[in-house]
Amino acid sequence: MKRNGFWLVIALVLALVSAIGASLVQTSAGAVTVKDLKWETASGRMMNALLFTPATATADSPAPAIVVSHGWWNNREMQSANYVELARRGYVVLSIDMYGHGNSDPLPADELMVGGTGMYDAVLLMADLPYVDADKIGITGHSNGARAANFSIPLDDAADEQLVASVLLVDYDPIYTDAEGAYVNAYGTRDVGLIQAQYDEFFFRSYSPEGVPLTAPRDYLGTPNAQSFLHFGAAPDDIAGEVREQGTVYTESIDGTDAMRVIYSLPQTHPWTTISSTAVGHLVDFFDESLGAPTPIDAGNQLWQLKEFFTALGLIAFGILLVTVPRALLGTPAFRALATPAAPAVALTGRIPTIWFWGGMLVSALISGVSYVWLSQQLPVLGITFNAVPSIVPQGSVFFIALWAAINGLAAMMIMAGAYLAFAKKGGMSLRTSGVLPGWRAFFHGIGLALTTVVAVYAVVFVLDFLFKTDFRLWVIGVKWFSVDKIGLALFVLPLFLIYFVANSVAINAFNRFTIAGREWVNTAVLAVANSLAPLVLVIAQYSVFAVSGELIPGFGGIFSIWLFPVIVILAVTAIVSRKLYRATGNPYIAGFLNASIVALVSVSNSLVITY
């Protein structure tokens, strides 16, 4: 318990250092004020956003302003690199949760374009702020956040006064043609730039009339679409022989106003752009050229990586808390009865047990990989996943992962049943001693410990967010505060996650806990890797094929490999949490319920809500 107390204190200190450090970076050591806004927009919906106001932006000296947006299935914190760098250069920055994301209102399926999915509603708010120069408002977004920028252009055109002066699209195609298919300058006199990933999983392809891809994203610059964009909407026949290049700013007088167009083409993938220092540098250069930075700083001078370091520390602290908090609670009267350490692990011996151990992991990994690809090709499931058909499922992406998890949980149960009947029962394995049958009292008592832990660790997240406006995150993995409605969303998918994480905890601890080379930690490490093996192999295969051919594996969509990035880490970490809690309690269900609850909450607070 003394050792656990030490690590509990370490985790809390790391969490506090994470929040303070991240706050110092995003506030430029106090030179930028950060506010968490929630307001009813012109579209009649509630929107949530972070507002960054430099001290230099005042009513007497209004500053240029930029609305930044995340992509589909993400939230406002995914723009961290951009809002940190823009705010420290003197821009007023509003990082939004698009409708349906984060803590903004859900998005009706038939109103995806409303208010520019929230972006144009955010522009309207910015234009009313007394310290914002309403003649210098820019918008930028990644992926579907860039689509929101495209949605905002016709809204701005239809307004009595145009507010959007500058547009930077990131990893999303510009508007090339009108409703009749003719090339057009849809952006008018605005300055427009594009950051384009040469290995983009979704965009920047040319298609035949039959829908067959003709060019890969890495060939985008030479396509008629790209050249028309750089030529301000000119038709390809009118610009034959004049090939424009990436990285060069092209200007032209439109209705008496000088406008600019530029494409930055980068050799990276779609999700990597959100954490690319090169992309951030181009963003800084573009808005400096277009709007003028109140506090010019060289584009290569970037500090957002320091914030990423601090928020990653918080993520590590969160993982440690998942182990130390429940073990600390075991010392309290309420949960002391659960403190029954498991028997020491025994050596892996015998031909049949060894075959089942290694063979079971291999079969489990195979089932995991095959079922994931198979599920990604089932049209009824895809209709729900992408909210293309009416259903009771509010978050299709989370439902997809939870359904896949449940399939693997059922497979694990069958493998465990086979192992028990094949050799474990004859070898003297006791389901009660191993914790498979702990008794109803211990079972429900363990659930109480798991839920108490969830409340306690998220209390740390909520308090630090309240005090410092920071969360725990590293790239695509984020633990953040959430609004009350997320609890209902988590309960919707929790049963599916429970099937997997409870079965996984029982498998890891009751059936596969051995010493290997005389060390139990080797066994734990092997099982953690085995948990993540299938997702890891799928990701490596996808991007190896992409790098060589310029296209994805046929039949395996890019979003499905992207969703596996956080899964790889989560499955490894939950295996370790499961083992450590089992050693302290001999009860595999505690970690099963804890892991399932945490994963459900993390998932629903970082995804999209579509309503019908």
C-alpha cells in the first residue's frame, strides 16, 4: 500500500504538472486569455468553443480573427497546434466543436450544412466582438472542418456584408465546379489556400464519369482540379501549358481586389496533418500573408509541441490513476473485503497448455483482424456507422468499434471454454479460486469499486479542465471533460464493450497468467502486445500498400485504419491495468468493468452525434 501511495501521488503530481504546463503554453505564459464558451447561435443551437484572446487585441486596437475547426468524429482540442501558434502571434482564435461534436448540440442528419456545420455561426460571433477586426476574419478546418468552411462560403456570399476574408482548407478538396459542372471561382475575392496530404485516405483523387479513380492523391498537383484552383477557377482548356506549382502564392485582381491562391502539398497522411509542424508552419505563413500577424513570429518558431508533451504527461498520469486509485480504495472500509490478492503466477509448462497459450493468442489475433475487415465491408453495418440510414444508434463510429469488440469478446469466451474443457479442468483449475466464479457478492462489490474509480479519476480531469482549460491527450487519443448527455451515450454502447473487456480480463488473468522465463511481467507484456497485434498489423499493411501504390488496400477504407490508431494503445494499456488489478484482488471483473466504462466514456466524448 505504501508503494501504491507513492505512485498515486506521482500520478496526481504529473496530472497537475500536465495541466499547468499545457496552460502556460496555450496562454503564452499569461499573454493570451482562454475562455470556454457555450452560446446559442444564429441557427438556434448551442455551440461550444474555446476563445483565445491575446492581450494586444483591444477595442482600440482590434486584431484579425480566425475560426478553426476539427474534422469529422473529433473535437475542438484537435486544433491545439493551430490555436496555440495563431494566438501567440496575436490573432483572436475561436476553436469550435462543430455541431454534433464535443459539447455542442447534436447534428440532425438532414441539416449537415446548417450554419456551416457551426463554422459560419462562429464567424458571426467573432464579427461582433469589439476587439476583432471584422474586415480580417479567416476560417480554417481540417478534413470535414474544411468542408464546413466550404459550406460557409455561400452563406457569407448571401449575407448583406461578407465577413470571411480568408480561407485555408486542410486535407479537403476546394470547390472546383458549379452545379452544372463548369469550373468556377467559388471563393470570389477571398484569399484561399490548401494544405494537401499526398497520401490522403479520402480526398484529392480524380475520377472517371463511371466513378473509377484516375489519379492518386500524390499526383494531385497535375490534375485539372488543382490547376483550375490555382488559376482562380479557369477551365483547363484556358490554362493549357501553364502549370502552376505547390508552395507558390499566386495573385490575381478579382473585381478590383487582389486575391491569392496557394497549395501546400505535403508527403504525409490525412490524420498526420493535425500534428505536423510543416503544416502548422504553412498555416502561419498563409494567414500572415493574407491577414497580417499582429505579432509576427517566424513560422519555424513553434511551441505547440511543448503543449503536446504536457498533455501526454497527463495521459500517462490518467493511466497510472486507473491502477492506483482502485488499489488505494481497497484500503478503505467500503472495499477492504475485495483486497484478496491472487495466488502467485505459475510457470507455463506442459505441451498442451503451451499450445493453448500461444495458439489461443494467435487465433484471437486472427479472429480480431479478420472480423474487423469483414465488419467494415457489411453494408447494413456501414449504413449505421456513417449515419446514412435512420437508426437508434446516435454515434455510428463508436457503435462500430463496440460491435467489433463484442464479436471478439464472444470469440474469447469460446476459446476459454475450449481450454477449460480440453485441459484446464483436468489439470485442477478451479473456476472459483481463479476468480471466474467469485460469488455474487464479490462480483457486484467489484462493480462498485470500478464505478467509484471511474468517478474519482474523471473528477481529476474535470477539476483540471475547470482550473486550466486543458485535457489529457496525445494526437488522436484524448481524455477530456464531457457534458452530462455523454453518460447516456456511454451507457448505450457499454454492454458491447463489457462483453469484450470482461472476457478479455478473464482470459488474461484466469486462463493466461503464467511466468515466462521466470518473470510474470514478460507474460503481461506478451498479452498486451497480443491484444494490439491485429490492429497493429492492419495499420502496417494499410500504410505499406499506400506508400508503395499510392492507394489503399482495396475494400479496406481509410477511416477504418485511422480508427485503429488509438485502439492499438488502448488495448495494450487495458491489458496491463487488468493484470495489476487482478493481482491485488483475484477478481477479473473489476478491471473488466473499469476498462469498459473508461473506454466507453473516452469514445463517446471524442466522436460525432447524429440525430434523426
